Amino acid sequence: MQRSVTAAIDATIDRATTVVFSIAAAEGAELSREVIEYCLDGEPVDFETVLDQHGTRLHVFDVQPGRFSARYEATAEGRTVPAPTETVDLIRYLRPSRYCESDTLLPTAQAEFRGLAGRDLLTAVSSWVGEELSYVPGSSAPTDGAVQTLLLRQGVCRDYAHLVIALLRALDVPARLASVYAPGLYPMDFHAVAEAHIDGEWQVVDATTLAPRDSLLRIATGRDASDTAFLTNHGGYLRLDRLEVSAVVDVLPNDDIDRLVQLG
């Protein structure tokens, strides 16, 4: 399997700021080609690569006012071997988090999925969330968590993933969020999916069913969207002017919601 991905971002910097980008394929991907370029008013900007959990690569740098651009291109060959699970992961990803209020959703999870486990539970949660929510671009606010998503009954990929994660954690299944490049996704953008720890392995759960899970390429992994944002900035002001993402695979695989798939 060969996957080619790109991201192009333009922004206006009005006040000097520190920026953190998370747009590179996670460490461990077998890349035959990679281009990383940050520019201010056409001139290259030096950056530091900081390694976050699960191989997430963060690019960190200070930038002055001006016209800013970011460009990322990569070609991944084959599939990545999943990293071993650490004990701390099974603790961290059972706890409620900023966007995944599993404690609040405990009664809902128990009422809807009592008695289910393993693959049957993942299929049931994915199908239930997919049926309960409508995918509506622009329908959710950046501060909406799983509870608000369930109340509104609509959202985008990160909202679907947050609700899946919260329900699974409420049922004592460790679950986390992964940002990914997603060949086959429409409309094309950065994508977010859930991962659930079942029988000693992390399995992908994507209630949107908008892209085949076998083709996904990991970018970042964490508790929820607060750990996986493609861009954050501190101490200044940045206005996002353009974001274009592409992801293609040599052969787009079929997907079966009942099949267990690991992110590779």
C-alpha cells in the first residue's frame, strides 16, 4: 500500500506568536518521501521537532507578524507496525477528559450497551453513534464535547469520535483519539477517529464511515482533540486564511464495519 498526503496552510500573523503544528505523519511510518516547509513572507522559518506521545511529531517555532505558509508532503510505503501498549495508556485512556465526558455519559452507555463486550461492543457503539448523529460541517463549536454533541445530534468527525470515546470509556474500555490523513474522505480534510483497546490491541472505530480504515495514516494521538489539534498558537494572534488537505492511496480498500482494523 502506498499513500501520498499533503497539507497546505496559509495564515496572517498580526502579532508575534509561538505556533505548534501537528501535520506530519507520526513517527514509525515508513516514508519514502517527506517535505516540511514553513515560511514567513516567502522566507524559510526554522522549527524544532518535539516528540509527543505515541510518535506524534510537533513542529514548534516563534514567528513574527507577516504572511505565513506551511507545506507538508509525504509518501508512506506499506503499513506501520502498531507500537506496543504501555500500562499507563490503559489508565490514561479510561479517564474522562476535556471533550470526552465519560462520567456524565455513564447512564446512557449502560442503558444502550449493557451486556456487550469486545467486537460486538465496538460495532454497536459505532453503529449507534452513526445513526444518532448527522454529519453537518460547521455545526459544532470548537468547545463542544461529547455531551453537547449528543444533545445536538449532529457534528463533524471529531464530534463523532469524542462521543464514541466517551461511551467506551464509560464501559471500562480504554479509548483515545487519533488525527489522520484519510484517503477516500469527502469532503477532504484532516480526519479524526477513535481507537479502542480490545483483546490487547488498539482497534479503529470510525462512526462516520467516511473513509476506509485500512487506508488511514496516523498524525497524532491523545485523549481527545485537545491533544491532537493540527495547529495551536500562544502569546500572539494568528488568522487562518487557507487550509487544503489531500490524501490518496494506490488502491482504495473496501471497509466492513464488523471487521477489526488497526491503524497502520
